[in-house]
Amino acid sequence: MSAETPAAASLFVRLRLQFRAWRGTRPFWAGLFVLLAGVPIMYFPYAHLTIGQLTIRMSTTAGAGSLIIGVLLVVLGISLWFQKHVRTFAGTAAILLGLVSLPVSNFGGFIIGFLLALVGGALAIAWAPGEPEPDTKYGEPAGGGTEAAPVAETAEATEAPVSAEATDGADPTAEPGALDMSKSNEPYEPNDLSGTSPVNGANGRRSAG
């Protein structure tokens, strides 16, 4: 007995989870309300209420119309379960059939079927398929942000290395393109292009030939 109980419990849990997954991918409650709306609408016109020796017939002249409306609502409810792409059409048709049932079928099955058809049709029109949630936790990737690390390392590796000669003697705090004012106090020496300069000991012009 004890060995079979966990197996039965696990089977029940598995079936319950499968039903929950199936229910979440379609307008389940809309179909249920629309299906239930057809039951009182097609039942009351053919029902007989007996109180002691008194029999009350609730049938109307439009009994066939009540039966057709009820059957259509049941079919629309089942269609919402297995053909979810017709939810807009089925919801609109359920609301219209619920309105028609007011004068045809004992005030829409004594208002019960009418209200169920309105609620079910509105839920069917408003339902939209959900999107699967990403594998995240508190807005961050499941890997804890480790996926962004290789991207940062790749970006750093692609940067061009700066040679030591280019940075020799340069101020690391200086902005790119700024003028070097470190030698502004040195005397200005013009470039002598005549070939004579007091530095090399020559004070005359260069002789020809």
C-alpha cells in the first residue's frame, strides 16, 4: 500500500501539471463559460417543474430556437478549447447568441445563460497567447552575467596596442591633439639654410667650384 501511494501521487501531479500547461495555452475559461451558457438556454424550454401535484411547463413557442442556440454555444465553447485561432469569431458569436436568447429562450435561460455567454464571449475576445518567459532570474541572465565577460575581453583585445616609443616622453595626462608647452621657455633658433653658420666656424659664403 505504501509502495503504490507515491506512484499514484506522482501520476496525479504529472497529470495536473500537464492539464495546467494545456489550459494555459488556450482560452480555457472563456470556452468553459460559453459551454455552460448553452446548458440552461436549451434546457429550460423543455423542462417541467413539478411542485407537489402542480406541474409547470416552461416551454415556449420557440423551443427549437432555444435548442439551436444552446447547441451552438456548446460547439463554440469546445471550439475555443481546440481551435484557439477562432477566438475572436467565437467570442463575438457567443455574445450575439446570448443577446438573441433573451426573447427566444425564457430570458436567456432565466438570465443565467445570458450572463455566462456575455462573460465567456468577452473573455474569448480579450484573450491573447502569452510569450514564453526568458530563462532569467531577477532581470539578469541565468548564468549570472558571465556571458558578457568574453565580449568585454574580445573588445579589449581588438584595441590597437600603443608602442613604447610613441609614448616615450609624452605626458600621459595630456589630451590627444594638445600642444606640447613643455619647451616653450627655450630660446628660438631659426633654421639656417644658407650653408654658413657660426656654429661650424664658417662666416663667409660657400665658394663656387
